[in-house]
Amino acid sequence: MLPVEWSSPAVLIPTAVLVVVLIRLWLGGVVFAPRWARTWNVARTVLAPLVQQLIYRRTPLSVEVENEAEAVEWVGAIEPTDGPLATVVDEVRPVEIPLLSGVKTSPAGIEEHETFVWYYGPAPFPTAPRWLRRYQVHVFTFRSEGKVSVYAHAEANPWRPDLWADHLNKGESFSVPEGVMRADAALDEAGVEWIDRTYSDQPNPHEEAGA
């Protein structure tokens, strides 16, 4: 019997996925809750460079954990909220903190302040939980000069194994206008104070999708 090389990608990747899935199933409602937004956003900022080095050194993947937001993803600028924006938007959308999401910098080079997602669209089966819907809106913010700049896009839900390739490769589900529109609507409903905003009224590419 061949010895097991625990640091090999063949062991590390399935083990990491299994651990995260188990946490998702048993403790997802607690672990990913928006009330932990500040804690997880700090943890992600610290861990992202370490995870990136692990990917480069131990796996054949070219996944970028640290990347830059695109200017076209800009939703608008808002006044800073009393608490995490995630908790404010959670009043109108069922928000979660995406622990596996990469950490972004703004086009101006500002480090990410906060990130969160919510899910929408068709479910894989009638009794599936919301976190298995087909799409997610991914919102990320950058804070500077007394304001919060909000960026967003829509994409395939990474919790769905059948959509992993779509998510990682920004496939057919990826849509900046869709994400910007949905984020704009959610922030409006949440009653944030706008400083400036860009709203795209392009048609919804997901006819069956809900909020």
C-alpha cells in the first residue's frame, strides 16, 4: 500500500471541500450570518495571502484569491452605515458572508472593506435550501474619504458542484449589469443614504429569477 502524502493536492482539496460542506450543512445559519461580518472580513483579509501561496505551491490550479474589482461593477457610493452594510441589507435580502470568496482591491488600489452575498433563481429540487439557488449576487465594498463605494456582480452559485466551472470561469451566469441592478435595488429597499450612484436598466437575463 502506497503511503498517503497529506500535503498533496489530491488530499488537500477534497478534504478542504468536505470540511467546508460539513460546516455549511450543520452550522451554516450561524457561521455565515451577517452579524459576524466584521470578524470574517478581517479573517479573510489576513488569510487570503496565505491561501493564495498554498494554491500556487501545492496545487496545479491558477485560481486568484486576491483580485481587483472592475470599474463597471460600481453600483454607487453611500454614507457609512452604523454597523456592517451586510446587516443593513439583511433586512431586505437573506445575506450571508462568503468565506471562500477572494479578497478584492478597488480600481484605485483600496483594500476591500466588506463583502456579502445573497442567492436567487431556481432551486435544484423543491425542498432545496435557499443557498442552493442557481445564482448569487456578490457585493463588495471599499471605504475611503468618508464614504463607502459599492461594487457588485451576479454569478453562478459556488455551493453548487454542477456550477463550479461556471463560477470559476465567469461563465454564462456571470453578469455585471444583473448584479449592479440587484444590488442597487436592495440598497434602495434597505434605505441607505446615497452619495452617488450608477444604475443600469438593461433587461434581466434570468427570466425565472426572483430577488
